[in-house]
Amino acid sequence: MAKMSFRFTTEVEIELKGDSYEEIYLKLKDMMHGERLISKQSNLKVFPPEDSRMYFGMEGEKELHEIPMFKGDFTEDILRH
């Protein structure tokens, strides 16, 4: 049986849930570092974005906040905004 994979550079939004905002952020950080705990489903693979600029929103907010350069530090990336 033949198999092919295609990867597109595109905008993707991932909604994560957890017991705290920091826990959710750590899940994102794991994905950004190649540990794909987010994508345990058999047909789903999530790759880190090629551009380190990203946006985040907190529940109940309509505004998105930019993280211009993902640092991997909850205080710098999230609390600062």
C-alpha cells in the first residue's frame, strides 16, 4: 500500500484545556519543542510553526495578544501581556 504525507505552511489555531493557564502553556511548549503530546490521535500530527510569532487569547476575551518571539517562558510569553 502506498502512503504519502503533505505538510502545508498555514495558519492553525489550537485550543488547549488544562487545570491552569500555566499548565496549558506547558502543553504548547512541549509541542513547540517537538514533543507531540497534543497529537496522540493516529491521523493527527502537529508540527511547530515555522514562524515563532504567535497569538494567544484567554477564555472570555475577544482580543488576541501577540507573542512576537516564543521564548518558552510563561512569565515572558504570557503574564507580560
